[in-house]
Amino acid sequence: MGNGSTTTLALPSKGAIADPTINFFRDCGLRIEKPNQRQYTGFLPSIPSIAVLFQRVTDVLYKVADDTAQIGVTGLDIVHEHPHPDIVVIHDRLGYGYCSLVVAVPESWVDADNMLDVAEIALDFREHKRRNLRVATKYPTLTRQFFHRQGIHHFTLVNAEGAIEAAPTLGYADIIVDLTQTGTTLRENHLKVIPDGVILESQACLIGNRTALMQRSGVLRDVRVLLEYIDAALNGRNYYQVTANIAGESAQAVAEKVALNAATRGLQGPTIAPIFGVDLPPDGSSSWFTATIIIAAGDLLQAIEHLRAIGGTQTTVTPVRYVFLEQSPHFVKLVETLQRST
Amino acid sequence: MQRGYNYDPEQFRRVLAVLEHHMGLFGYRSFFVPTIENADLFLIKAGDQIIKQLFTFERHNQQLALRPEFTAAAAYYYAQRYSDETPVVRWRFSGSVFEDAPEGARERLSAGAELIGLSGPAADAEIIALAAQGLIALGLFDWRLTIGHTRIIRQVLSQYAFDSRTERFLLHHLPILRGTQANWEFLAARLDAFLDQADQSAPPPSLLPHTAATDEPAQPPENSSGRTPEDVARRLRQKQQRRARRDDILNAFHELERWANLNDDDPEAIFNAMTTLAGSNPQAQTTLTEWRQTMDLVYAYKISFKQIQLQPALARSWDYYTGIVFELTTGDGMHLGGGGRYDELVQLIGRPQPAPAVGFAYYLDAILSRFPLHSDNAVNGVMLTFPAEQALLAVEWAQVFRQHGMSITLMPEITKQLANDLPQLHISTDGSLDWQGRAYRLEQVSELVSALNR
């Protein structure tokens, strides 16, 4: 894969972010086709120069690091746990796959409310039980760094594959550091999250091979195309297009009424168009206008109420598919990052 | 990595040979430890001090470190090899140790010894004497031996029954108590900050009744994992009570101040003062008795009491040392070495049973700096210069010199050489060597060597 003219995109083949990744690309207008479900390859019909390689979520990072794939989607937790000089994070917020890497202790430890308590308990183990606090985790690097920053130096990491949450019950660890989305699995295993024990907030991210991006213009070009779609689609999620019919003396008058509220000022201003209805006055003038505005998603209800207040009616709302800015901000940032690398 | 050496490599070899011979006379055998180890091994020993200086790197998903010292590896090897028995081992070591300082990584030289499996005054005295007499063997006499005892200080604090965090807070601030005027305002502010921190983490009182001891035997609830309800309850009570014990903590500071400022050149006077301060603390009195026995044995090793200062609150790592601690310093305050007893390390590293241990290390860079620096070409022996056409004969001369045990350096005439203080010989056209007006032929090499050695 990844000959001179093809850019290979590695995507997770299984796990929590596998299906959401496919859905994400689809929602960005970049449908991914997998001709044979038993194989690990696919393609993007909209960008023929990109080939898709499906891998386990950790292997995505390794494939990008060794240039088998030039770009890939994995979790930020994977990237931080396995730092690699050849990996550059192109987009750190794809907006899905949210989870947190947390410190969790048995719920029976009612004396443990924060990391200061965990630090004291670690000392307790050393002084009274003559052994280190055992921490089960699949993230030894992040766990070690976090514990040392918290002033906890006396602990033993227990490498655990499989159900980490069961480690305290089974007795081969005292506490755990693990990923959680809702905390439900932890609670069901009688564990509680330490509030200031959140090591990392993770989500899906797009990574790239630094050398490939710097040396192969085709790869950088393909990444720019991807980022244009991704940035525009993510921007679009923040907006709605709202149209409302409003009566007024003139387009100017209607525009002024619409713009009275900050929520209805739109990206640059409302678009006002006359409605040519069936009951036009003899001179052809219209007393009804359609106002079209782009509203920030969080302001929708406020916008609707204002439009109603100024006489708006038959208000329709449609989601915005894309909002393209002058340039993809993440591509601009990537280029700056690569330039700093030289 | 800091590059270049400010000591003479030949001098280093001589110093090391003397120290190894000296330690060999006490029965200490060479012990080799890996240069690269799992970082956790060193962090287990003394995490707080070492974490900022540990030279770590990651390979194959493991965090590794360049050894900062030898003791942790010695304890680990002992724990691995002797899991069921506790034999007495005497190991000596030497080599490079590494630290990662803000100004750059550093490689230093260290040598020392570990005595594992033996507790008591005799073992402590042996290690102290081994360290001090090593300096004498090197011809260094301008040094002071300062001896402290971490157990005494902990026993003094034990009467207050503080939790371990409060005790660590007190010990951490011990150096501030030394001197003519401790900064009590600063200490009080630090104490209040410490207690405020504790307040934030204290649970609401409503939780306490649920964890009170009952008449029924306590059963560890599911997922208590290594902590019993009594552990949890004890800690909850400590958290609640910490703020209430502000005055007790200040009283403990005042008591520690008295111990920290014991100062007399006469060790006997210090012992008498400590006995008075220890009062009716039976554990402290027992430890003082043991300490006296140790000192009697140290004097038996002919280490003059004039070179010894007792300082009960000598601040070496409180987390690590469990008994006697000591430091060797020059008259102008340079640290030459130090050590002490560390009875808990072997068990912490993973052995089910504890094993008593005591040891020390020399800071060889400091020791070597006390010796004059020789030139780069400083070797014993002679230098033989020769014209190119006499190269074969020069080699023959060199062979016979070396057979007679004399070091000889060959230098072709055209080579530029560094200035050195070696006697210079030159091959004449007839193949002979001239020395002090007499010509020597190859078969007269033994006479020439004798003449050179005069």
C-alpha cells in the first residue's frame, strides 16, 4: 500500500471508535467503501488517490510511524501513551470517541477523595504493609508520568490485558488507571473515579507521518483535501440555516429588524429576498420577505423567539452541511508545524 | 552528557586499586550491577529525591534508567537470589553512575560496599570503619565523619502518634530547625498551609460512624484490595484529627529543634545530652545504647574520636534509611562519601521477608579532586625515540624492557608529542641506547633497567 502516488489512510478496524470513524467520514462527505468485509483494505470514492487500510487502533499509530500508512485515525490516548518522533497530530478533535483516562479506586476506600489521599495511601502501603501500591493499567507511560507529577513515587505498575476493572477484585492490583466513557463499568465493578485523577481527556484524532508529509507533495495535497472536508463539516455542525417569512415596508427595514438581535445577525448579515406571492399588489411590490440567516447552533431557540417577535412566520431550520472558511485552519496549522520541524 | 574528565585516568585506577584492595581485606567481594535497569527499581528506593535526577529513557515499552547508584541493584539481586534464606553477603562495587541534571546529564564515578543480612552494632561499625579507613589507605587524612541516626528521631516522634504524612512534614523541615535561630514564622506558615491542604481532603464527619470498629470481626468488603476497614477508619480519623493537632505539631517541632541543635565536639557529651532528651522514651534509650556500642566498635577500628561528630538529626533520606547514617566530608565541606542502614529496601523490592542491610558509597570524583592532576602522558617508565629505519630494533628494545617489567613508550622521531616527564632514550646509529653517559647494547638491558630505576 502507499506507492508513490497513493496516500494510505489507516483506520481502526474494531473497537469503540471503528464504526464511529466510518460514520464520521460519511458525515464529512467522504464515504468509505470496503469491497470485501473479510479484507483489511478499502477506498474513498471521492478521493481516488487515498487508499484505506484497516488496522487495530494501536496498530494505526505504528503503521503511520513506519510509513506503511501516511495518515491515520486513532485515539489521543494512544498517541500520548506511545510518543513517536515521526508522528504529528494533524487534527486533535474529530469530535467523537470521547473517553477519559482516569484513576479509579475501590469504592470502599471512603477516605480517598483526591490524589493527595492516594499519595498518602501509597505511603501507607509502604510504611505499614511494606509493599508498593499496585496500579493495574494498559497505559504505563501516562500513568507513571501522572503519578510522579502528583508526588506519588512509590507504586508498582501491573501490566494488565483484558478486564482491568476486575484487577482489584481478583487481588492482583489495588487501584486501576483505565479509560472510561460514562463510568458505568467502573461503578458496576465497585470502583470510583478520583475527581482530580483525570489523566487525559481523549477523543479520535487524525495523525500523520511527519517525513511523508514533508517530503511527498501528494500526501500533503491529499491531507489538505481531507482537512478541507473535515474542518468544513465540523464547522457546519455548529450552525443552522434558518429562513423565516417576515412582513415589512422594505428589504432594508426587515433586515434592520432581523439584525436587532445578536443571535440573528448571521455570519455577515441576513439575506433578505422579496416573496412573490399569489396576492401581489397591482404595482408588483411585496410586503413579505424571506430572511435567510446562518445561526450558531447554541443560539437557535433565541433566534426563533426573536424572529417570532418581529413577526416572523413559517420558520424553517436546516442543518448546515459545510462551512468553508478562507482556508482549512488545521491545514494552516499543519504547515506551520512542519515548517518548524525543518 | 557532560564531557571530558577533570581527573587523571591513571590516578583513578590507582585509587580504585587501593580501595578495592582495602575492601578486599575486610572480605568484600566484587559485585557487578547492570548499567541499565528498570527505572522502577531506583524509584522504589528513594522516589522523591531521585525522580528529578534519574536518567530515564524508553525502549520496547519499558521505562529504563542509567543507574544512579549501586545499592538498589544489589538489594534486587539479593532479593532474587535469596528468597528463602537470609545469608550474610559482603559485596563491593565500582563504576560510573548517572544523573540527569537541569544543566545536562552527568556521569560520575562511585565505589562502595554493601553488607546485607547482618544487623546490629558490629555490622554498622564495620561499614563505617570500612568507609573511613579507605580514605586513610588513600593517604587522605583531612576529613570528618558525621554520624546520625534516623531511628532515634522517628522514635522521638512516635510518642506523638502522628500519621505518616505529618511525620514526613516534620522531618522534611528538620534542616530549618538547625542554627541559632529557627524561622518560626516561616514554619508556622508552612504548617498552616499543610493543615489547610489536609482540611480540603478530609471527609465529612458523617462517614466516620460507618467505619467505627464493631464487636464483630471485620471482614474485608469486596474490592477493598489490600486495605481493611480498619486501615480506612484509621486514616479517616487521622485526616479529621490533623487540624486539631496543630499545637502538638508545633511542640514536636520544638522538640526536634533541641535534637537538631545538639552540638559538641565530644561524642560523649552528645550521648549524655541525647540520653537526657530521650527521657523516659524506652525505645529511644535502647537505640542510644546500641549506638554507643556501635561507636565503641568504631573507636576499636582506631578511628579517632577527634574526627567524629555525632549529629542525631543528620538529614539523609528519611524514606530510605532506617538506622545509623553517616557522611564523610573534608575540612572545607566537600562530600567524599556516605551511607547508612536500610533494613526495608530488600523487602520493598519484592522479597517476602525483610533482610537487614547497611552500606556506603564514595563520591570518587570528589576524592580524585584531592589528588594533584598529572599530565596526559603521565606513565611510569621511559620513552624511546627512534628514526624510521631503526623501527625493528626499537621494537626489540621495547620487548626486552617489558620483559624486565618496565613500561616503555615508542615514539617515532617525526612525531610531535606532548610534553611529559618520562626519561627519554634514543636509539643511536649503532643500535645502542645512551643513558647518563654510558651506551647500553640490547644484551645489557637488565643493567640499563637497574640504572633507570636508581
